[in-house]
Amino acid sequence: REVGFIFDLDGVIVDTAKYHFLAWRKLANELGFEFTKEQNEMFKGVSRRRCLEILLDIGGVTATTEQFNRWLIEKNEDYLSYIEKMDQSEILPDVERVLSYLRSKNIPIALGSASKNAIPILEKVKLTDFFEVVVDGNHVTKAKPDPEVFMIAAKQIGVSAQNCVVFEDAIAGIEAANKAKMVSIGIGDAQVLTSADYVFKNFTEMDTSFLDKLINQ
Ligand code: B16
Ligand code: MG
């Protein structure tokens, strides 16, 4: 197989960052400190455990292992209560157009996400069928910026790493794609995703001729 496309989930396919934010802020407030939207930027693409470590640093809170694990569960339960209510209206603009186009060209599509909730989210927004392979936080031992998640995805779709294209919204994710020698495409702010090979504000700005160029690279 010649080329393969790997999508990050949170921030690329759906905007679940806002739900992660609400859940982390609730926990911070319960522990007696504030947590801002700006601070939430650091949490993008970062594993749940690592996020909690950063959160506790922000609040100057030390935790026993037992507290740490309990707060992880609490945060996730709160997050899941938002996910529960998601539907197709939360798919980011033109994601389905791009997925459908790639499928029409028989290009293998994989998901490469840090989230352990990736499968239920894909089901909620009814996009599961587009993905030949789903590699998520349950399958990796090393989090982004380590390239592991994307390397596993490439292997599973049977495409060599340098022929894979990755869509990512997080700095850590772009770094992971670059380390894997994949083509990295940032979705978001070009001032933030400076090491991406290309950056688009969102998929509405990405036309078919650009996708064709990637397919025929
Ligand atoms: P969960 P992605 C990442 O998803 C999020 O960007 C990050 O904020 C979150 O902490 C991480 O998933 C873990 O998520 O708590 O659901 O396992 O962007 O890699 O799709
Ligand atoms: Mg992301």
C-alpha cells in the first residue's frame, strides 16, 4: 500500500478539548484553585496521568497515590458525562468531506489518539466506519511526543512511516509525527504549530488538490 492517513481525534475530528477543560477545572476548583483556558492548552495531546501531574503542580497540591488515582477516575467520570451527550453535530467542519474523499480513493485511514475514550467518542459521532485501524491511549506505552502511537498505526495499515500523513492539533503530536518521519499537518494556529510541514486553520481550508498532492507524493 502506498500512502496512509492518520488522524488525531481531539482537536482534529471533534472539539472535546472543551469537555476536558470543564472536567479539569471542576477538579481544580474542588481542590481549591483556579484552572484557566490558557493553561488547558498545555493539556492537548497529553495523557490523562500527565495532565493530572501538571494540574497538581499548578495548584501546588501534593497527592498520595491513592488520591492521585481517585482524582483520575473522578475527572474521567465527569468527562464521560459530557461525551455521553455528544452527537454528529460536534464533528469539526469538513472532516467528513475529507474522510469521504480519502475513502473514495481507497486510502487506508487510521486514528492515532492519546485518549483512552477514543472508541466511544467515534461511536457517538458515528465515524467509526471510516477507520480501518484505531490506535489510542489503551494501546501505547509512550505518550506523544513519542512517535509510538503513529508507528503502530502505520504498521497496522501496512504503510511505511515516510508514506504516512498525520493530522494533528497539538505541538506534542506534530513532534511525534516528525520523529516518525511522517508528513505532519497541523490543524490550528500556524504561530503555535511551527514545526509542522503544513498548517491549516481547519479542514475547510484544505482543498482536494492538496489532498491529491499528498496522495501522489
Ligand atoms: P483521555 P488526542 C488527547 O486526545 C487529548 O488531547 C488530551 O487533552 C487528553 O488528556 C488525552 O487525549 C487523554 O484523554 O483522558 O480521554 O484518555 O488529541 O490525542 O486525540
Ligand atoms: Mg489532539
